[in-house]
Amino acid sequence: MGLVFGLLWLFNVLLEGIHCQGVYAPPTVRIVHSGHACNIEEERYTERVYTIREGETLELQCLVTGHPRPQVRWTKTAGSASDRFQDSSVFNETLRIAKIQRHQGGRYYCKADNGLGSPAIKSIRVDVYFLDDPEVTVHQSIGEAKEQFYYERTVFLRCVANSNPPVRYSWRRGREFLSQGSDKGVEIYEPFFTQGETKILKLKNLRPQDYANYSCVASVRSVCGLSDKSVRFSLSNRTASPTIKLLVEDPMVVNPGQTVTLVCVTAGGEPTPTLTWVRSPSELPRKSVLNGGTLTLPAVTLEDAGVYSCMANNNVGNPAKKSTSILVRGLRKGRFWITPDPYHNDDNIQIGREVKISCQVEATPPEELMFGWLKNGRPLRSSERMVITHTDAEVSPGTTNLDIIDLKFTDFGTYTCVASLRNGGIPEISIDVNISSTTVPPELTVPRGKSSLVVQEGETVELQCLVSGKPKPIILWSRADKEAAMPDGAMTTESYDGVLRILNVSREMTGTYRCQTSQYNGFNVKPREALIELVVQYPPTVEPVYTEVRQGLGRAFLLTCRLLRAHPARDLKYEWKLGTRLLTVGTFNDQRDDTDYQVRSLNREGYGEYTCDITNEAGAGRCTFLVTGKAFAPEFYYDTYGALWQNKPRVYGFKLQWTQQNPGAVDHIMAYRLGIRQTSQSRWWEQEISMEAPIQKGELITYNLTELIKPEAYLVRLTPITRFGEGDSTERMIRYSAPVNPHLREFQCGFEDEAVCMFTQDKTDEFDWTRHSAATRDTKYTPNTGPSSDRSGSKQGFYMYIETSRPRLEGDKARLVTPSFNVASKSPYGTVTAVPSYCFSFYYHMYGKHIGALNVYLRQKTQPPSETSVWTLRGHQGDSWRQAKINILPTASFQLVVEGVRGAGIEGDIAIDDVTIEEGECKDPPPINLRSFAPPTAPHIWQLGVTLTLFVIGCQR
């Protein structure tokens, strides 16, 4: 039985009427705030300023109007640092930044765009407040600086703290407050070039009483609840800048794998200096172990080499610094080259001429590098014909040369260059060079038929240069036609076999490639080179790759497939199909870069997927057209005035409105399928709604949904239906909140929704009301004032309040304005025959010794417009919520203005909650608080016999 009643309830959707009108409109936008704002104020000609404390949560909402529904995008300009909003944008109506940081301050833009007119843009500047711990540094007069601070010395104590807003400094000596002029031996000033950033305390001609404890207090006057911060420094006759000693050698030469310990100790300084280690030019190795002044590097590698510096700082004078270099012993990059007789214009080695063999190795440390030469495995010493020379031991890389004078046949053999380090511990590097009658300089050739290669995109290709000669040198590959990187990203690629292998070749790799002999591991002669041309073929690129075409039966239309690029671009063919059925084929000529297919009269068999394949030797490019009779999705209208209204105490109604996107693109829409479900349930209930007349573009269709259970939310789905079948669906959420009605019966608002029931801030006041909850309110900066919960006693519930802390001044006003309401019509002709009465009630909290005033005004849209005071209350009213009820008698459309006035001090926060406007005079006792009333569950509602009826009325034209 419950299911039957459930069905009846869910289908109780009353279509009170369908009306159509043009509603397409460009976007408008405004920004509302929630979260932990310290203060919100208006700048006269720019944008709103939102002040927030560092570490709190920033929440900004972009409220938009316009149809179709605008897309919302948040962007940001650079703030105090180079932050670029994470180089992205937020495509959402709500911008939320948890634990906001100082660099995230700046101007935030909300942009709304729906393709009609210019986009709507509003901005708000976010000012992040913070106060860091202050730091005191001590300096002595430069001309009189010594190791300690003796009598008749001038000392400067500089206090610095990062903050926003600018910090104010104050100095104390012990418990004594110091000010300019309070002591002849003390001078307090701000350097001109750092105005507002620092405060210097100058002690002239140091006296015995100047040896004391000094405190610097940094304050931002408690704005945003930022407490004062202080730092203490003890000045004595032992105060001195730091000195340190390094208990290590410089440089330190170590073997790979060795554990290195660097010890730094303080030799002086008061207060005791803090020691830190840094490495240049990079950071400390991740495996480093730091314990006070001792730095341990386990199992060092060549990458751990560098300059390591110990830094000591105690904020007195300049920091001390001492450095040492760590050199990790090793041999790397062994190379050789052969130089023929330089006095003859011949690259070959010949008997009777000179030949030089060079060997090069990178060594650390370079002064330990030693070279030895072997011939056929036996040691070789320098002689008149075999001259061995070495470069300077301090130069890296080290090079040794073996000059063979007057080459003889007996000199042929294998020469070995052996590189080692003097103190051992490192493996040697040996390089063999063969000198014989077959030792000849290199030559490069390209295999026959391989100088020009044609491949297809995506294949693997090998470019080959044949290398002759002995020894064979390394081959270097590069681009010859342009300055461009090779496929591996480097400008040159080494090859030991003369082959360049390219995987998954792309069209961008088309061009000329150069292969060239390297000087190393070969002859030191003019490089040999050869060129290879690579041509990459690729299939045609076409557009559109995929597109959807919506058409009604009996209509004519044209499909066009365009060729963008192809290689080769000759002998191109095209082929049109519908599904698997061939429609037409042909070839391209030089005058056209597209092909068309025309449908003269669409029938049911003409619906489907049309394809156009354009082909060349490398493959095909395809255009795909899906021809369908599906209707476009409806576009829900979100700007309905008074869409939600009170129907009965336990239910509510909603005016659902939409337009049809491109209704003329397909056949006449015969009906809509309306689906609805509670968000807490999974089952959909659906009903078809017939449409009698064709729908015009921009016409607004209205359905009134009634008997929706409070406070349930609903998901509504709307699907158009044509002769083709169902079209695209669209969905929207309906949520219960305090309604705003064009014809007022009852209005309630507990400020739980971020949109605050369409209340607005008056532009003529000095500051704004703030939406807040007790769970997020910081009582540190507003003591002895403000509510500890919302009106219902919930810490999580929201209310509106005025924050009276600085920079607010006595008499500043914050004005909150309700939506506009039309007075109820009492006659069938729409005229007001008698002045209607309404009861305006709300709860207020006025706790604090500095409470100012709370005023209510009735604003009427008369000619001229009027604003009349209807209620006022001043002063402290206790730490509790109290209810006010006001009878109002409007004669025209009206609004109510709630005005909070700041009192004489900061303990003057005023809050309001649970605002209600009801038709009729106020009654006593107060009515039940509907906001805290728990409605029965859905089955109970069903048992009350509430039914669901759907009426459909054609759109009259």
C-alpha cells in the first residue's frame, strides 16, 4: 500500500501552465563569500576586498544569471609572489582554497560566458594577513668593530618581521618601555630605505646599564586575530659575533665508497651560534647525515664532489663561513687519436715519416694522473725516435703523446696507453692503438640505393654510412638541413657501427641527415662526411574527423570532407559510404581540396554513419558524419524569479522552466519524458508530456512541480521525443531552501545556503554582513561578544553577523537587504483593494559592552522610492538569542533592510538568524520554528493521501 501512495506522491506534478517567451540573455555575475573572512569591504572604484588570515579556508562563490546557463571560470593574477594559481583555472562556481598561504593572495576573477554578448567578469581582491616571528640582529659600528662589545661602542639592534598588514614595532629593556627621547643614550628610528619594514634601536656609547635583556614586540593590532609576537635578546659584555674552525683538510681527496666526515666547531660567539652545512653549486646529497656541526657522507661517489661550507650564525654581526672541497678520485673518458705527419699533405701513415699517437683521460685529482706506454705488451720508454710527452699535470683532461720519428717497419705493432692515479686504489684505464701497414684513415660512403630513403610514418628506419679504415672512428649523426635536435633529443648522436636507427618515425623527421667521422678513436684528420635524404610519407589528414549532423525527415543537406595535408599529395582518391554500403568514389584534382556528398531528401534509411576515406600510398584519412534525428537537449532555465515556494507546512513546490536547444534542427518535438527521483533513493519515476504545437527557439516552457517533501532534494531529468525517438537528456537538481516568491505568502531563511536566500549587501554602507558559523568562528580576536551557536543551538549552523574589529570605526553601518516581494493581490483584477499586512520576524544576538544599534527599514518601490524605519534596538541585550516581530503594511513591492551599526569598541558583534516573513499580522505566542521541525518520512506523507496529478496545457501562441 505504501508503494501505491509513493507512486501517487511522486507523480503529483501539477502543470499549472505552459507559457513561452524569449529568454535568451547574456550572463551576469556577482561574487559572494563564506569561510573565514576577517573583513570584507568595498573599494570605491575597483573591486571588493576580502581579508583572510593565513591558514584559514577561502571560499568564494560566483552567482550567475543568463540563459543558456553560463560556464563559470575562476582565474587569478599574480599575488605577492609569482604564484599563477597553479597555472590553471577552476571551472566551478565555487572557489575553495583550504589553508590559504600568503602567496595565494591577489585578485581573483570570476568569468561567466554563455556565448551571448560579452562574458561577464567580476573580481575580488583577497588580502592574506599573517605575522611571522620577529628576528633581532645586532651590529656594531663598522669603524669600531672588534671581537667583543667594550665600553664606548655604539651598538645597533635591528628588529625585522614579515607581515601583512605592515607591522608596528616596540622595544623594551627589561620591563621598561623604550621610546624616542625617553633615554638620551637610546635612539629609535626606521631606516629611510626600509620604511615600515624594520625598527632599529641604537645604543650610543654603550653604558653599563645598556647590558640588559631587550624585547622587540611586533604587532599588527590584532587584525584577523593575529596576536602580537615578540623576541628577546640578551646583550652583555660577552656578546660577540661567531667564529668557527674546520677540523678537516682542504681539499679532501677521497676514494669512491669511502665514508667522509666533516667536522665544524664554534671557536667563539655569544649567544651560541647555530651551525649549518651547504654545498655549492647544488644541494647536500640526500644520504647526508647532519648532527650539529658534523656532516657525514656515507659511501661517496663522483657525484658527491663539490665545495662544502659550514655556516655559523647567532644574529650578532655577520655570519661566519668556512669551506672545504671534496675531490673523489677517479678516471673517466679514455680516448685516443692518430695524427699523421703534419709536414706532408697526406693523411696516410708512411714509412720514413712521423706519426703521433695521443691518449687523453679525465682524472680527479688531475695532479695524480700518471701515464705509461707499452709496445706489444712491453714497457716503452722515451727515446730519440720514440718521444713521450705529457701535458701539465694541473690541466684536465690529461693528455700524453707518443711521437714516432722516422717510422720504420719494425715500429709496427700494438701500442698501449695506460692511465692510473699515483696513490692507487682506482682501476687503471688501458687504450690499445694498432699501427701497421693496414692502419689507414677513414672513408665514409653510403650503400648503393640508400642515399634517399622513403618510409611511412610509424615505421622503423635505419640510416647507414659505411666506414672503412683502421681503426674505425666513432660516427656522429646530425641534421644537415636545419638546426634541429636528433630523434633522441640531442644535437648529435654517436654510432659505433655507422647505423642510425629511428623507431616510430614521424613526419617531422623528414630532411637531410649528415654522418661524420669523429676525431676520437681514429685519425686526427679532416672529418669525412656523407649525406642521406629521408622522406616520411603519411596518410591524409582530414577534417572533420567526427561530427554529428541532426536532421529531420525529408530535408536536404550536404556533407563535406576537407583535405588538410598529405604526403604524397598526388593520386588521392576518395570513397563515401553509409555504413557498409558504397555511395560514390572518385579522385582529387589539383583545383580542389575537399569532396562533398549531398542528400536530397532524408528518409529513415538515410540515418546512420557516413564515412569518407581519402587515401594515398601511405594510408587513409577518414571523415565521419553521424546523421541522426535525435533532438538536442533542453536547456534548464536557472534564473526563474521565485522558482521555489511554500506549498504546505510539510511540502514545497518548484517552478521548472526550460527552453529547447535548436528545436528546428530535427522533426517536431512531440513530447517530453519527465523523470524525477529523490536523491536519497535510486528509483526513477517517469511520465510523458505531450507537446501539441511546434516549439520555437527561445520559448520558455514552465511546469509547476508540487507536493515535494521538505527538505528532500530531487534530481529532475528531461528528454525530448520526436518521430526518430528519444533525444538528448538533461538533468538538474532541485534543493529545498528558504523560498523567494514574486507573490509573498511565507518566506523563511536560516542562512544555511551560501546564496543566503538571495539577500544582498547594500552598496551604500561602510562594510558588509558576514555569513558565519560558531564552529569556524575564532573567539581570540572577538572576545566577550558574538554568539556561540546559531539560533537552534547548533555549532555547525550558520547566521549573519557584523564583525566590529578594526578597521571598523564607531558609527560604521552594514546593511543587509532582503529580496523584493510583491504584495498579495486581493481582487480578481490584480489591484490591492486593502492594505495587506505582513509579519516580519527574526532572531537577534546583541552581546557585548560595545554593542551599537540594530535597525530595520521598510523599503518600498513607490514613486519616488521610500525607506521607513520600522524597528530599532540599542545596546547590550545579553548572551542569548531573542526574537523580534514587526507588523508591516506595504502598499507596493517592498524589501526589508537590516542595518547593524558599530558601537564604540570591538566587543560589539551583532548577529541575526531565522528570518521569516508571513502574510497576516504577527501572532503570539511565536509560531513553531519550522527550520528545526523534523518532517515525517515519505511513507507517512503518502499515508496522508497526498496524490500526484499531472496536467498538460499546450503552449498558446
